[in-house]
Amino acid sequence: MARLALQARERKLVLAASVILITWGMMTWLGFPLWDRFQTLQQQATVSEKKLARLRELVARKPLIEQQYRAYAGFWSEESDELIEGAFLDELEGLARSGQLQISVKPRPAQREGSVSRLGVEVEVDGTQAALLGFLQQLLASPSLIELARLRMSTTVSTDRPLKGSLLVSKVVFHH
């Protein structure tokens, strides 16, 4: 069999074409996938660095966060709304008795939004101005979160209880 004799110029062209094909093959099957993987890992590292920086910031703020949590920890409860509402009604009646007021309470259905409950109560109070204002002051000074949505005061013909108050009071409770 006769061997093909290539001239120097043809050998150089075959060598150049072979080098180009081998380089293209290596870039296609090895270089580009490695570059894509490198970019993906770099993006993941950037995201991880940002998360780590945020976590370090939270760890640095831990004492402040715990202090703020302790300030609101008294408002968290694991009891049911019914038990809390019963205790709230007892508290209202106790405040009225201590101020020598005549009180009438009408609980409203509890409103629950996520982990927050609002326990509403309509309160009718009869007494003197000083006793009624004392009742309001004690109610709002309560360690619970109390929301006074409505307050109406009117005079009555009675000399013993010349003032009548109508209130819509809500106790706000956070559940775990």
C-alpha cells in the first residue's frame, strides 16, 4: 500500500486542524462545564457569605433582642382564650369592687388573627366621677395589654351613682 506523502505545508495544516479540533473538544466537554460549575459555586459562596454576615449581626444583637423579648414576655400565654377571658372578667369585677362601682359586663367573641387574640368586653359602670376615673386608671395601668376602643360617659339622675360609663375594652394576648 502506498503511503500518502504529505508536503510540509499540508502537514502543518493537518496539525493545525487537529490542534483546533482537540482544543474545541476540550473546551466544549471540559472547559465550559467547569466554568459553569465555578460560577455556580461562586454564587452559592456569595449567598452563604451574606447569610453568615446576617447571622453574625444577629448574634451581636442577641443581648438587645433578649432584652426586648423579656419586655414583652409577660404578654405571651399558653392558656386558652376562654381561661384568659375568665381571668380578665374577674379582674374587671375586682377593679369595680375595689372602687365601689356597679358593673355589668358582656363578653364579645374572641377575635383571633394568627397568634394574636383580642378578647373584647362591653362594660357598663355606674358610680361617682372619682371612682370611675380610678377604675379607668387602674385598668389602663394593668400589666396586661389593654385596648380601650370606646368610652362614653353620661350623667344619671341618681345621687349615689351620678355618672355612667360605657366602655369597650379588649385584652390583647399573644400565643406561642
